Amino acid sequence: MIELKAAHELDVFKKLVRMRARIIWPLSVFLVLALAGNLYLMSAGSNIGGRLVSENGVITIALAYSLGLIFLGASAAVFYVWWANKYLDPLMEKVCAEISKLGEGA
Amino acid sequence: MKNLRTLYLKTMYLKTMYFRLIFTFLTVFSINSFACASTIEGEVTKQETNIFAIAIFFVFALLTLAITWWAARQTNSKEAFYTASGGVSPLQNALAIAGDFMSAATLLGITGLMFFRGYDGYILSFGIIVGWAVMLMIIAERFRNLGRFTFVDVISYRLEGNSVRVLMALCSLVVIVFYLIGQMVGAGKLIQLLFGLDYIYAIIIVSILMVLYVSFGGMIATTWVQMIKAILLLGGGAFISFALLSKFDFSFSKMLEASVNVHPKGQSLLEPGGWLGKDSLNVWTVGLTMCFGIMGLPHILMRFFTVKNAAGARKSVAYATMIMSVFYIFILIIGLGAVALLWGQPEYYDDAGKIIGGSNMVALHTAKALGGDFLFGFMSAVAFATILAVVAGLTLAASAAIAHDLYAVVMKKGLADPKIELRISKISVIVVGIMAVILGIVFETQNIAVVTAFALAIAASVNFPLLLLSMYWRGLTSRGAVIGGGLTFIFTIIIIVLSDSIWVQVLGNETAIFPYVYPTVFTMPVGFILVWLFSVMDRSQKAKLERSRFDAQFVRSETGIGADEASQH
């Protein structure tokens, strides 16, 4: 517990927190805003969401947007895992090594 | 050693006899139900007994019981019972998560809703995918690093006293019960349609199977049942979707045009407003419920502990998000495409002009229209497997809340005998099974997608704010969590009772006092505000101690150092 509390002040740990925060919060906010966009289209009713994507078709803007939103959610998940595996995990190992040194020092 | 071996052999013999009895029961039941379906008069005699469906049904039941038998031999500790001892791979866990989440409410409820109400029903899908992606980034890894068996472990990690754990265990149980109702109603309707069997007997059979899976096989059996079910469901969904599209030259647009042409709503079928009536507040509250509700579902969160570490949890959720995204696209195709196929076709309607079996049976009728009795039987068995997999996960989470959170940690202060804890878990499973039958009867006439959404409303309003604040906000105190969380819980329950689904449809009043479908747009902000307010007002020494523990908790949540010790705090 003591070394974990001390680890909070480590530069490498702060870097880890900053690095993760720079990705997860903007991406999460973006996704929630994208969801809000879909809800707005539905709230406004057929005035906006009910308009057709193309004149000859039947697909509405709201329906197309919802499909895009599902694709966006899945893409964000793939991106985050790729990013975390490539950039976060190596840094995490460094942090753990530093914390281990703290424990040995104590 | 000799005594131990004798005891082991006796136990194995008793288990063998027990399973033989169950197999005998199933065989007898299959014959009786076949006879019943042929002789019962009234509405259900209009259903033809589908021998293929019955055969698949029993193959699945026998297969899953065999898996349970195998799993039971490995389930010899509470770690194995609650979390499969963390030995599940990310891909397996992803399939199980998807299998746990893609419930009967999704397959049967959403397709039924879209068939009658149109595009609006899809709001129950897209918000969920966004929710999963967000949960992956802000919750999954930290959650795995802080807890061990239940999500209450995470919330109460640095909080003193038992009151938080009691409150959150109670919230878990309420969420699970609501979710369970949706599954039981779906199961009852499905077997009723398949066998012409009385609804009550149908849900009793589901309950018995559910109790067997969980009490003997624990998390290992539950995981395998969910994995198999997810693969079957995806396979069935893919087949129906492609078969539907093939009727329209694989053109999604042509399929929708055909649906619009036959549905009384016409083009409005694909426009917003068919279900929620363009009511902004209604739309937002449903959307928010779907997105944030999943982040507080105990049975889903519990699955994060079945993998080795946080990286495993991360991969699990990402794979699961992809699997579910594909599935929800199938749901869209089936829900709207079914209109072109079934609408106005007399063989799918009863004398009163209603679709046979009710709105929840649209997906299964679509299967029949596309693949005859074979596909109908297959999808019925898959839907049944879906229900069993989900109720097994729910029951396991309920037993963990009772045996781990309430008994072992609260009553025994973390010093419970693991064998007794395991025994209490199994007794809890039986109690939950009985309760599921009673509630299944009370909520028989509800749309199962709506009932399940109540679970999400409580999860979004109480569990999610507390989980998020416990992980990210230093200022959270046990007093803030208990008073704020408790008041939000009561507030949410009151609003749900006053809504149309309970106040009018269950209690028989003329109009609902709360006019919206779900309360989340009101109750979730209230949850955050109340927990924040009562935490900042807390100036006690205990609060100082709890706040001082945040830094260490934060390091552990980020790095996973000492993760296995998390729940022993």
C-alpha cells in the first residue's frame, strides 16, 4: 500500500496516466456526442431524421446514421485495443518495474 | 487417503445418479409434451408440433448438462465457482460476454418491436454499442484490476464499513431480478409456442435447468453454455439475414422498400417516432439507459474477472463489441426485413388478427418462412439456448452477491469458511430459481425488451455513477455512496413503479403518473449529484481515511499491481 501510494508521484506513472487520458476521454466524449447526434435526429422526428438519404430510396437519415454509429463504436474498440497493445502496455511494464524498485528500496 | 477416495467415489456416484434422474425427467417430459401438443385445444393447438425443434431442444439440453457434468468436476473452489479461476481466454470471454448480453430480449423483443413500431425500436441497439466501446476505455481494465469476484468489490475497495456493500448487493439483486424477468417471460413464451405447454410449466423447466447449470458447473459451465450459444446465435442470425437479403437480390434498400410497401405505416416505418412518438425526453432517456445501463450490470461486469489480467479484460470487451456490432446489424435486417416477409401472411396470424405467439415471436416466424420447420426448429433451440445462457449468468451473479458480498464479507467479515460460502452460493441459486418462476408469472404479458430495460435503468442510475466515482473521484466517501446511492435507488424504483409498465399494465390503474418509458434521464444525474453532495458534506475522520486511500487505489487500478488482493481489503 505504501509503495503504491508513493508510486502515484512517479514521473513514469504520471506519464502513463496522461497518455491514457489523452486517448480515452476525448474518444469517449466523441462517442457519446455521436450517440447524442442520433438521439437528436430521433427527437426532432421526421423533420430531420425522417428525411431520405437519396430521392429514389427509402432509407432515412436516422437509419443510416444508426448504422454508422454501430460501425463507429466497433471501430473505436478496435483502435483502442491496437493503441493500448502498442503504446500503453510497454509503458505499463516500465511503471511496474519502477514500482518494484520502490518496493525493494522500502 | 483411503477415506478421501471413498468419499470422492461416493460423491461421484451420487452425481451420476442425480444426472441420470435429470436425463430421465427430460425424456419423460419430451414424450408428455409431444402428447400434450397434439391434444390440447384452443389457441395453442393451432401450432404444429415441430419434431425437429423438439429434437434440437433436447440435444441442446443434454449437451449443456454434459458440459455441466464436466465443469462440475473442476468447480471445487469459490474461485472456480465465481470466476472460473481467471482461466478463460480473452476470445472465449468475448464470446461469453456476447452470449451473456445478446439476450432473448434482443433477439425476440427488439425484432418484434421493429416489426410493429419500425425504426424507433433500434434505439435499444445502437446506444449499447456506444456503451460497450466507452466501457472498454474507461471501466474494463480498471475494474479488472480492482476487484476479484463481484462489482461490489470494486466500489467498496477503499470504503470503510459494510453499508456500501449491503446497498450495492441489494442493487445488484434488483437489477438481476428485473433482467431475469425478461428472460423468463421469453423462455415461457418460446416453449409454449414450441410445445403447446402451459406457460407456468415452461418457466419451471427453464428454472430447473438454470439451477442445475449454475449450482453444479458454476462459472465454467456458464461460460461454455454462453460461448456455444453465442456461436449458434450468430450463425442463425447470419443465415436468416442472408436468406432474407437473398430474396431481394442482396439489396438492403430493396428489402426495406418491400417492407415499406406492405406495412400500414408506409415510409413512416423507417422514420423516427413510431415507438417513442418524437418525444425528445422519451428518446433521450431510452438512449441514455441503453448506453450507460450496461456499465452497471453485475452479471456482465463479473465476466471481467474470468480472464487473467486487465489486458485480457480489454481484449475481451473489444472482441465482444465487434461480435455484438455484427449481431445488431443482423437484428436490424431481421426486424425490418420480417415485415416484407410476414406482414399480412395469414399463416402467421391467429383468428383475432394478431401474430401467433405475440410480438416476441417475429424472429422465429421469419426463420420458419425462410427455412421451414428446420430453421424454425434450429432458431427456437438457439433462442432457448440464449435464454438459458443468460439466466445462468444472472443466477451466478445473484448467488455471488448473496454468498460473497452479503454472507462472506458482511456477515463473516471476510473470514467465512470457503466451503460454507460455496454451499450458500448453491442454496442462493435455488432460491433465485424459485423467485424467477414467481416473477415470470406476474410479468407474463410484458414486452420482454421493456422489462429488461428496467434493469438497465437501475444499473445506469445507481451502479454506474457509483462505479465511475469510486474509480475516478478521490472525494467519494462511504457516507456519500450509501446515502446518495440509497436515495437514488429508492427514487428510481418509485419512478419505475409509477410508469406505464407497472402502474397501468401490472397494477391496473388507468393512466401512468410518470409518463415516460424509462427514468434514466432524470435518475442518472440525480445519482451523480446526490453521491457527490453527500460525499463533500462528509467531514468525518472516516471520510479522510477513505480519501487518503485513493492514490494507492488509483495506481493499482492503472497498473494491476496486487490485483488479486483487491477484494480481500
